[in-house]
Amino acid sequence: MLNKGPYIVEAVTVLTNILQRMEQHQYKKNIPAAGPSYCRTRL
């Protein structure tokens, strides 16, 4: 169990790193793309 062992600090560091990298990927997916209405108004 991590909460009773000597590896808790390392485990939290690894999990923090993973979550930070996943947030960056999630942010890229949430950027709105130009839809058809944008393309029609630009012609």
C-alpha cells in the first residue's frame, strides 16, 4: 500500500506528472475547430 510505504512521495510525483501531461492533451482536444458556418462566411 502506498500510504504506508516509503514510495508515497515518488508515487505522488509520478501521478502528478502523468496528470499534467494528460491535461495538455485534453486542452488540445477542446480547442474549437472552424465549422461550416465559418467557412461560408469567409468565401
